[in-house]
Amino acid sequence: MELRPATARDVGAIAALHADNWRRNYRGAFADSFLDGDVVADRMLVWTERIAHPEAGTCTIVAERAGELMGFAHTRFDDDPAWGALLDNLHVVHDQKGLGIGTQLMAASARAVLARPVPTGLYLWVLEQNTPAQAFYAARAGREVGRGLRGPFPGGGTAFALRIAWPDPSVLLAPTT
């Protein structure tokens, strides 16, 4: 598997994966009418802009195997003065979960944070209802450091989420057990 920076040729696959994961994991938080609609078109707009005109201080990494997208991670450096870089998106193709792709993407994000002139911590928000993701982050030494109401999400809706943090992202470089 290859990890590399996202390019314009990845936009369609990123948008499709992002939409698929939202539909699988965010029902009840996002409006059903939105999730049942053209989420791919919505994500195409977002990812076309993010990749064509990346914001300063962001990084999007894709994982691919034999030319097929397996997952992606999008990080916003220096997002929060206390918690550091925000892992804003981490998505893996549904039938590829459990194969280490998410772990490798998190390690790549951690390396990007640690390579900054002033390394920071790394954190993310995970919906309370997404218990499989919470278990994944806990197995990678993430610790819950807060809870808050998030949203409104695209199409409407709000939900409680947990802030998971890695004050020292280098722990994500070590193999998991």
C-alpha cells in the first residue's frame, strides 16, 4: 500500500468514500434527507476545493493499493491552541477496515504534525454514537478529553461528540497490540 499526498485525480474517490462513511456511521446525527440525497455531489464540491486550493496549514493523505483508494486522512495543523492539530477526516473503505489502513493513515498524520517547525498535539472529534471508531482510537492510545455538541452538520442536525487527543502524537508511530 502507498501513502501519498492527495491530488486532483483523487477527488472523486475521496468524495465517494466520505459520502459512504457518512451514510454508514452518521445516520441520526445528520439529517436523513441529506444522507439519502446526493451526498457525493456535496462532498465533490468540498474536496475539489480542498485539493485544488488547499488551505495553508492542512494536509490530505491518501492510502491506495493497486491504484484504488483505500482511505484518506485530512489534518488541520495548529487548529487549537490547547490541543494542536485537528485530524478532521479519517475514512477507510468499509470492507478494508481492520487491515491497518487507518493506523497507517494516523501514523502519517502524526509524522506530518511532528515535522512542523513547532510540533503540537493531535486531536479529533468522534460522534458519541460511533463506538467502533472510539474503540479504534482508544486502541491507539487516544484519550477522551472532552465532550460537546457538534454541528450543525451539512444538511442539518447536531450530535454529541467526544474529543480524543494525543498530546504526544509520536505514540501513533509505535505498532499497536
